[in-house]
Amino acid sequence: MEKSLELQFINQQGNVFRIVIDRPIEPVNAQHISSVMDTIIAANIFTSSGGDLVGKKGARLLQRNEEEIALP
């Protein structure tokens, strides 16, 4: 089961911009994630088609399950 961490930001146009981090260190720490997101916004190192990142929308830990299907 593969996991990824999705950081969700709001850009200048009010749209959601996502950054996905594969195989995050677990357990994830909400306070640390929030601090990192604040740093990303303050440093203005990412931009999107909707402009600079201006706020945090949220974060979520995603799990992906894969199952092989045997074909006849």
C-alpha cells in the first residue's frame, strides 16, 4: 500500500493548488506540516496558473491500493 501526502494551497485566484509528496515519513505531524506550508507560502517559491500561493486549504494522507487482476 503506497502512501502520499497532499498539501493543498489556495492561489491568488482562489483556486486549489496541490503538492504531492510520495512516501512521507510517518507518523505525520500536523503542526510540522502546517509550519512547512507556511514556509512555502512565505518563501513564494511556487507559482501556479492562478498566481502565487496565498493560503492553506488543508493536507491529507492518501493511500493507494493496487490489486493485480489475473486474465484468462
